[in-house]
Amino acid sequence: MTEAKKSLKRTLIGKVVSDKREKTVTVLVERRVKHPIYDKIMIKSSKYHAHDENGEYNTGDTIEITESRPLSKTKNWVATRLVQKAALV
């Protein structure tokens, strides 16, 4: 039984909108949903607080976050990997 087990934890990909707090980043996750009546594609968004132990993610970066145990009152996600670095302006 050496098969890789699929993780039961949810993973999301979003953009870092705030890195002001120590060891925490705020991630905006957008998803596209179809309106039930008007059949228009709408963008719904949610913000999540994710744990960033080393402070390696900055505003504008696209990262992947994984569900974890509650780390504080509002924080129960952990930043796992960098998907895309923010473009320098």
C-alpha cells in the first residue's frame, strides 16, 4: 500500500492583498459563479487570513493556501506555496 493519499484539506489560490501583520497574510480568493436567474457569470470573492511563518509573501503575490487547524480567532489557513510573484511596477 504505497499509493499516495489524496489530502482531505482544501486548497485555494488567491492574491495577497495585505502583508502588514506579522506572520499573517490576507488572501483574496475570487471565484466565478453563474447567477441562478439571470445566467450571468459573476465574480464572488472571499478574504482569508493565512499563516506565513517566514514573512516571504508580499502584496500582489498569487499564492496557494491550505486549510489547517485554527491558529487564532480568524486564522485557519496556511500559505503553502508561491504560484506567481507580483509584477514590479
